[in-house]
Amino acid sequence: MYRYNVKLDYVVMKEVSLVAYLVSFLSIIKRQA
């Protein structure tokens, strides 16, 4: 159970960081447009 929770947290962190990267990328595009 502990390992499963750690794996789940890793996936969530990965998705959150990916979303943050996309948001910053879009904000840069809007700034240049």
C-alpha cells in the first residue's frame, strides 16, 4: 500500500508539472503574439 501511494504521488506530481509547463508555454506564446 505504501509503495502504491508513493507511485500515485509520483504520477500526480508528473501530471501537475506537465500542466504547469503547458500553461507557462501558452503564456509565452500569448506574450509574443
